[in-house]
Amino acid sequence: MSIFRQLIPVGLLIAISSVFMPIGAQSVEIPERGPIPFAAYDKDGSGQISEEEFKAVRGERMATQAAQGRPMLGAAESPAFSTFDTNGDGQLSPDELAAGQRAQMEKRRGMGMGQGRGMGPGMARNQPAYSEYDLDGDGKIVEQEFYEARNKRINERAQQGYQMRNLGNAPSFTDIDTDGNGEINVEEFSAHQFQRSQQNTQ
């Protein structure tokens, strides 16, 4: 009888864990506009986005907007999963998603502004990848990594003959670390790049 009593709390704990774990993995909301964060796509919290997750989240966003009477323009021309999956492994990494979203954003801007200077795909290539700053590859950027990677990038581009303008106005680590937890995740990094790209077109 005493063994049975000891097993009850354990069983309850397992049951409670199984109920709440999926909810935690799906807690990130899908924004109505702009790039969808990696965590919103990664429903199972595996650190990778499957094609099923990609299609499900995109479909959910389209359905929500359609229900609000705001169907997504150009939804039929939205890039396929394979366009983002550049290494063809059937999964999207944070860098693959961010790169695909940047390319899509640049394509839309180019279509809307014609052949304006600086609006081509070269502008997207000038944006650093998340992995360039995540030096130890642990899925987060701490302050030391951030400034070390930035200095390395500045030096490399200087050697290539490129001048990085407005360095005095470059954002600080805390500007990008919007939740103030001392780490920059891929969503914060992508949101910052999107915001900077928008500012460059104004």
C-alpha cells in the first residue's frame, strides 16, 4: 500500500508534465504582419522547423487574416519550404529561416521600388547571419560574442575595401536584447535586421 501511495505523486507529475510541455512549446504567437519568428514555427521546440510545421503556421496565419477580412496579398506566390531549405535536409535552421525571410523582404522591396539604388539582392547579402555572431554555436549571443563578432566583421570589410557607414550610430547589445535577459536570440536578431532594413528605405 505504501508503494502505491508513493507512485501516485510520480504518476501525477508525469501526467501534468505531458499536459503542459506542448503548451510551452506552442506559446509564441504568430504576428499578423512581418516575419514570423522561428519559435512560432518550431511548434515542438526541437530547434528545427519541419515542412509540416512551416506549412501549418503559414496556413494558420492566412486563415486568421482571411477571417478578419484581410486576405494576404500575393499568398499564391509565397516561396515554398524548399526555397528556405538551402541545404536540402528537410529541416530549417534559424539561419536558413532568417536568410530566407531577408531574401523575401528584399525581393518585395525591389518589386515595389523598381530599380532604385541599393535595393537589389546585394543589400541582403550585406546583412550578417546569426551564426556569424553566435561564435560558440550555442543558440544565443552574449555581449562578449556580440562585440567580438562586430569588430571582426568591421576589420574584414575594411580589408576588402568596404567602409561601414554610421558606425557611431551602430546599435548596442542592449538595443537588440529587447527582453533584457543578457542574451540575443534569433528572433531578436532577425527583428533588429528587419527594422534596420526598413529604416534604410526611408
